[in-house]
Amino acid sequence: MNKMAQKLAPSGVARDFGFFIDGEWRHGREMFERKSPSHDVIVTRIARCTEDDLNDAVAAARRAFENGTWAGLASSERSAILLKTAELLKQRRDDIAFWEVLENGKPISQAKAEIDNCISCFEMAAGAARLLHGDSFNNLGESLFGMVLREPVGVVGLITPWNFPFMILCERVPFILASGCTVVVKPAEVTSATTLMLADILTEAGLPKGVYNVVTGTGKSVGQALTQHPDVDMLSFTGSTGVGRSCIHASADSNLKKLGLELGGKNPIVVFADSDLEDAADAVAFGISFNTGQCCVSSSRLIVEESVADKFEKLVVAKMEKIRVGDPFDPETQIGAITTDAQNKTILDYIEKGKAEGARVLCGGNKVDLGRGQYIAPTLFTNVKPDMSIATDEIFGPVLSVFRFSTLEEAISLANDTVYGLAASVWTKDISKALKVTRKVQAGRFWVNTIMAGGPEMPLGGFKQSGWGREAGMYGVEEYTQIKSVHVDLGKRTHWIA
């Protein structure tokens, strides 16, 4: 561990957080203690909110929406507040990253890079707020003029996961705000700190009270109540496909609220023999190891052309064996801790299932003992059959399965052999081949000769059981609006009753 890693570490004193409603901090009657998954010490105490607290938050968001203190502002004023938030995030980047690492376990270098992306999200949304517009129809005849208005959908409930607590928050909140909506956020119980920290930043930036509210607690209590709440107009949920289904049922059983769902993934990375194999191997190792594989767009299925498969597997093994697993506060660390005890057990159980079902481990497949925390070595399986658990299930960890193909059609078939359709990547020097795969593979995000690239200008979302709707970019702002058709009669009415 270098000097930088020695300077950054838990203080030994846990930080207490309240929850944020209508521009004010409240104290929780019960608190949840969060241990750092890297250091095994308590780092935060978070309030366990009640359903009454949630009702207060939704009521505050409703008042703020109805009284027009936010939706009624000129887009230039909303834009200015979003830009001010971006500036404040730049000033507090290191502090936010510190708390993100403490609760999540991801490497500090990654956390800082994610906050840079969050800053870009607020900057992008600031511009989008000023560009949001409707349409007009001047073709309805001499006496009729048509307009299409985009109006904010209203009160938005936002449920965020523990794998990217701040980045997923910021891929949604600025776009929700740009549309003129108000929001109630329920962060993951184990990673609530940075969501709460954003409340102070938004307040300092000038956001009116009641526009951004945060309630903390479990998904079974507060999260479920938010999905069912009759005064929430739209719910945005990021998490597993199973919980996504429960959101659909809750919406159907309450007020048929609009839903935005970013759910699971079992994402293919297709490598052809004519690609730059060194580059592709590095991308494969990165794609499964980034955020310890706890990433919905992780490329967890490697589909490689038969003629180079043996060679390519060796290249990937060489890359994966060099990945630095360690203390997340060490800037040289590339893989940090597994975020929760339950997820740690899930990943290790899948590794054992893979072995039991006949797949062969080429590297990894084991825990990494650093004396504290929970770490897993990047794992590569070969001899994987399409019906194995490691081939079909979203593991959400650094576990990669290898498949082989002989023809382009077979590669596409293997890539689509999943209920999910979140992301995909193809590697080839043949642009015609790349475009054929891009067109045929069912995925909401696609990368050609790169992986996990892009920015907040581009929409996020999935096909099939990977979700509904799109986040980020202009599409992400429009997602939080509803469309109203307006017809204006320009002449005297022709009477129906003579």
C-alpha cells in the first residue's frame, strides 16, 4: 500500500445521517449501521424511515410541483441551478468519492471518475432543460392550428441500487429536474450517504424546497411503499429484473404510474478473429472486472471465434491475472471489495455451481484474503454450455464465461441467447461485419471496438427483460414528460345544431 492509501482510510468514527424532506433534515428514530465492505468497520449510520416519513416526502414533492416553484420557472433559471450544482460537485468531488468508497468498496480512482461523469450529467441536463420543446402542426387547414406540448409528468419516485450509488443517481436526477418534475429518492440501504450529500449541494445551488427529497430504509418497507404510492406519477427503478416485475405489479395495483426500469443483463462481447486481439483481451478483462463485475452492463459472456479461441483465452487469462485486487483507497487498485455479504456469497456460490456443472476455471475462482474485507479474484470459465447457471443467470460479479462460434450467424445467435438485452460489444476490423452484428443483436447499448464508452448525451436502457424506457440525454428528459395535443380553432364555428 502506498502513501496515498495510508492517508485515506476510515476515521474510526461513524457518521450519522438524517433524511431530507421539504428542504429540511430530519432525525431517524431507528438507525442502520453500515460497515465498510473493505475495512470491516462501521462508517455510517443511516435512518430507517417509516411509511409516514415517505408520505411526508411525497406530499412535499407534490406541493412543490403543484405550486410551480420549480416547473413554473423559466428553463434558463432551472438550467442555472443545474450548472451551479455541477460546479459544486467539482469542488466536493474528493469528499463524495471518499464516502462512496467507504460504503461501496469500489476503488477510489473509479469513484472519482464516476463523479466526473456525474458532473457531466448535470451540465448536459442544464443544456437539455433549455432545449426541451414540443411541436406545431400548421397543416390542419385554414381554421385549425395544432400544438404538441411537453409537460413534466409530476412527482417522480426514484429507487437506486448499491453498485453505483452516486452515478446512477446523477444519470437520473438532473434529467428529472430538467423536465420540471419533483423527486423522492429511496437509495439502497447500504449506500445512502452520497445521495443524502447531494441534498445539501442542490440546496446550496438554489433548488427550491420540496423538489428533491430523500427517504432511507429497506426496499421491502420504504421502497415497496414508494412503488405503490398513489400520489407518485412515475417511478424510476434500477435493479434486478425480479424486483422490476414487482414494480410493474405495484403500479398496476395502485395508480398505473408510468415506469422507467433499468434491470438485469447478461451481456455478450463478441470477438472475431480479425480483431486486434490484444486490445480485445484488455477490453474483455476490463468489461468483467470493472466495479468488481457488480455492473449491469458487465460483459459477462465472451463469444469468441473458434479459430483464435485458444489463443484468445490465454491472452485474457494473462490480462486477468495482472488485475490488482486490493484496498480501494490505494489509487493503484483496480478491483475493490464486494459490496454486500449477500452478494459475496452469491458470487462464490455461482463459481461453485460452474465447477459442479462441468465448466473449467482458467483463472481466479477463489476469494482473495487481504486480512479484512471481502474480495474475489477475477474468474474465467471455459467449456461453458448454454444451459449452465453461469451462462444464463446474472451473477453480478467478476465471473466470465467463454463460448465459441464458427460463423457470423452463430455469433449473433449466441449473443441473443438470453432473456436480457441491456448491452453488447463487438470486436472486428470489418465494418460490414460490425454493423451486421450491431443491427441483429438485441441490446439497448452497443459498443464497436470499445467497451463501456460514452457520456450523458447518449440514452441508457435495455431491450427485452432488461427494462423499459431510456435515461440520460434528451431522451432521458423527455422520458419524464407527458405529451398534450392542443387544437386551436381560428375561425367561427360551423353550428351542428341549426
